Amino acid sequence: MIPQLKLGDWQPIVSPFWEAATSCFIADLDILEIVNAYIQDHINLYDTPFKLVDSYRSYLIQVIKDIDYVISQSQENRPAIEEYKNASIDLTFDRAQPWRYTAPAVQSILINLNVEEFADKEPYQIWNAVKVRLDEAYQFGSLYRIDKYVKVAHVILDMAFDIGWDAKYAKASQIKNIEGLTGNLERAATLRETSLFIARNFYCRGHELAVSQMLLIGFPDISPVISTLNAKDTRRLLLDLTSQEAVNYLLQDQMNETTRNNSCNQIVRGALRVINVNSSA
């Protein structure tokens, strides 16, 4: 049974209409052949667990399906992209299905597509244009390769469990996050990047409590900094700064402290050398 999830003042969309949306171009594709070509390009199928490959395959299929949906709804003059992003994030959490977290990829692909020009195009013509952008996203990383997908999937699942999927071990992953941020820098970077993306979505939807809780999940090691953000700082953090700038902004005190500690350590080591020289003289 799927639990009823809630995070602050956020609750997931129930049965979004677009799950039953009509197809724009995907019905004319051999989608398995297409995604398997991406998989064969960079995955050693002998060494990679088949369950991971299957999950990643579901992610690639979902990306193409979601692009199809957004273009189809845009042609009907619906504000599709924002509705899609909301539903994509909500379904990812509500069903603990990380392959539904397609919003970063689809958003980056659609930025480079003029959807309006597809109004009079045949399905194969639309797909040809989409395929070019899809390949670019794959090369530049917004369409995840499996190593990045697995990292993001772990983060997404931990978040889903934190907000309701496992009552017995609620908040257990936050403990793991705090203890693992220093030792696993790639996980820390993925956690922060993903939490910022979702926090931006919640902010634009007006879920203020969910924003602060999502930031606390993404930055558990600096909870005092998150707790003291005012409305102006939060808006600047989520709307004006890139993800990298936002991380630097939030961690600036921590980085300054590290710099100070390094300087103190250098002074101490220098003093000890002087002491040792004087003692031997």
C-alpha cells in the first residue's frame, strides 16, 4: 500500500490528468530500440546488475514519454511545462519511483526546442527534432548516464523514505547523510543539487514550509544556516542563483571556517618547527 506522503505544506498531486494524455509522436517509435542504443553506448551489461539497468531503462523511456506529453499539451495551448514538473516531482516521491524524476532532463531539452513550430509537423518530423536535443542532453549530462542516474536515484529514494515511506526508520537516511557528507563528496553534491531543484519547484508553488524542510534534507550539516534564512534570502537563493552559486552561498561560513582552520594549522606547524629548532640548539 502506498503511504500518504506530506512534507510541510506540500502534498502530492493525485492522479494527474497527463498520465492519460494523447500521444504526439511516441506511438510511432520503437522506444525500446532507441533507449537500448543509449544503454549499449556506455554500459557494460555483463558487469552491471540487471535491476539497475532496468531502472535506468525506465528512466530513459520516461524522459521521452514526458517530452511527448509536454509537446502534445503545448499544442493544445495548455501551460504544460509547469504542470509536468509539478507532477513529475510529486509522483517521484509519492510512489518512490526514481525513474520518474525526469524534470531536469526534460526542462533542459525543451529550452532548446521551439514547440510552437511542431503544430503542423508529422510525428516523425517532431521526433527527428527531439532526437537532436536528446542526444545533446545525453552528451552534456542533463540526460543522465547510468552512474549519475544511480546517484540521483539513491538520493530520491532516501528523500521519499524520509517523508513517509518508512515509518519505522523515519529520518534514518538523514543520519546517513550527515555522517556521509564528508566521506562521500559525490553523494553530498548530488544530494544538494537535487534538493535545490525540488525546493525551487516547491517555492514556485507557494509551499513555504516544504521549501525549508527540503533544504534541511539537502543541507543537514548546516541546519542553523537554513533555519535562519529570511524571505529575501530564500528568494535570492532559489530564483536568482545557479545551483553552484546557491551551494557556495549556503556553505560560505563553513568554507571560511575551514580556511581559518587551515591557516591556524599552518601557524601551529610553523611554531612547532621553531620550538624544535630552539630546543635542539
